[in-house]
Amino acid sequence: MLIGEDFYKICFDTLLEGICFTDNRGTIIMNNAPFEEIFGYDQGELEQKNIAFLIPEEFRKTHLKHLISYYKNPQKFKKGKGRDFFGLHKNGKIIHVEIGLSYFDYKGKTYVKALITDISYRKNEEIKIKMLNLKLKKEVKRQTKELTGAVKELKKSNKRLKKEIQKTIKAENRANIAYKKEKELNLLQTKFLSLASHEFKTPLSGILTSVTLINKYNETYKSKNINNHIQTIKKLVYQLNSILDDFLFLEKTETKKIDYQFTTFQFCDLFRNIIKNSQSVLKKGQKIEFKPCKNNIIVFQDEKIVEIIFRNILYNAIKYSPVNSTVKIEIHTNKYVTVKVEDNGIGIPMDDQKLIFKRFFRAKNALHFQGAGIGLNIVKHHIEALGGSISFKSIENKQTTFTIRLPIKMEQRLNN
């Protein structure tokens, strides 16, 4: 079967690559349709045009030199390996093309065959990649510079931090030494107060005994003056005994030698007895308004410690209240027994309220009253040890209300 010229033309035009043939002067004598499409020309427009026509003007001279050199020493060059150049599209746009060259002789003349592929898309992507790489290099350089600066600053900060840590450690060591010394001094102070209290207890007991005997002997003479002096001495002895008891309990609290003794007792009876004993310290015209318990409140607590707690609170209310004033006491019960003691005395200054339970602390408006500043500290310690709580509200020069809550029944023995 004979194949006609049309068949070869179809094959020629349906190739994926552009093909053109030039003579030794660079004139295009034949090309296929893909070649025309690459450069944007219609069929037949490129025939008899010089190949330099498809080169941008700024590259034509260089191209002609290569063409002349090629015809003098023709070789076969496959596409790739840097065989790419700029082409000129019909619309004036510069395109990237890749070329493969070969030659052949026909009837004594040399012809060149060029295989052309449009690589504009690939080149544009390569340019984008190059730009991105350039941008990335700049960004890496910038971040490296910043990181280097940050590392330097971090080293400086670490150096400063090490110095601060060393200072802190030294300060902590000094604070620990000071704390130990303060603790030792407090313990010595407490032991001294305890020793002094024991020493005072003996002569006070003798004084009280003597006063009791004087009172007995006075029954014969019925001297009112002697009786008044006897009551005054008893009152002062009771007061001094209370202070000494506080000192002794302070020593036990400090050394944690308190062994709580829990028993069952009637709370209201205990409170009535505390109120009765407080009569000796009441000022002129002072009175205690006590709402009696509706029912007997049976509690399981350390009776002696409970007495110390409420005696301190009540005596403070009396001491810091003026003459002709009233101290109010209310008692409520549920799972706890709650006692409120309200007075209309000097109150506690706002700045001092946060320190009121601190040992040996005395509010600035209470300095002219007798006291050692340990009562509330002892009270708070024992209340918390017995599972309770203490709080207060106070307005300076107006009133103070202390609220104490204690469990009605302790579930187990406590040993501090």
C-alpha cells in the first residue's frame, strides 16, 4: 500500500513538539503546526522567514553568531542540558523555549532541523522557586540574626538569673538563720515567762490564803473598810493568776506539751460560772447581758481549755469597754456551739486587725491597758486544735464582736 504525501503531513503536524527546517542561511523552509502555535502564528506565516525573526531583538546578534558558527561546524544537540533560549511570540511577549538541533545534507546542501518545546510555564515556576528561595534565604538570615541576638540576650539573662538565685539562696540562708534565732529567743522568752509564772504562783497562793484568813478574822469586827480591801486584793490576785495561767499555757503551746483531756459537761453551766467569776473584774456600772440557754447543752470537749478560751474573750470585752457599758453574750447550737460576745468598747483599728492574733501584739489604741498580748494568740491556737474557729468584726471606738464556734462533740482525742 502506497502512503501519500498527506499522510506524512498529518504525522508532521500532529507531533507534540514544534519542528522547523532551515537552510544554511537560517531561512525557514518548512515547519509543522505545533511550531506555529508555539510562536502564535497561523499556518504558512513563518515560511521563508529567517529564524532570527523569532528571536527577541536584544538577542539576535548573539544568535546569528551562534548560527554562523554552527553551520561552519554542524553538530547534533539533544534538547535539555541548557539548550534553551528566549523566543519572540507574535504578540511581542518573550517566551522560554528549549531547542534540539540536528543537520543533514540533501543534494549538496546542508539543512538544519530544530525541535522546539515551549518551556515558559516551567521557567516561570523555576523563577517563582528562585524568588521563594531568595525570600527564604533572606528570612532565614533575618531569623538567624534575631535568634543569635535572642541567644545572646538569653545568656545574659541566665547570667543575671544565676546571680539572682545566688542572692536569693544567701537571703534564704540568712532568713533561716534569723528564723532559728527568733524561734530560740521565743522559746527562751516563753520558758522565762513560765518559770517566772511558777515563781509568782506560790507567793500569790500565800497572799490569797492570808486574805481569806483576814476575812475570817474580820467576821468578829465587821469592818466595811477591811472587807473592801480584802475584795480588792482577791480581785487583783485573780487577775494576776489569770495572766500567769496564760503564760503557763503559752509555754505548753510553744513546746507542744498540751494533752487535751476530753470529758462530757454542761456548757451553759460552765459559761454561767465564767460570768459569775467575772464579777470581780467588772468596772463601775458595767453589766453582762446573757441570754440563757433554752436547753442544757451537753458537750464533749476539754472543759478546762474551753473555760480558758471564753474567760479570755469575756475579760477582754470587759477590760476594753468603758464604765456603765454592757457586754452581750449569745449562744446558739446545731452541730456546733456558737458563742457571740459583743462589747461597746474601744474597738480594733483597721490596720491592726490582721495582726490581732499574733503573739505579743497589741493594738495601738490598747497600749495603755494592762496586758501581755498573748491571750488571743492562745485562744486561737486552742480553738483550732479543738476543731473550731474564731472570727471578729470591729469598728474602732464603737464596738467589737467575737464569734467562736466549737464542735459539740470531738470525735477523737487530740495530742499536740
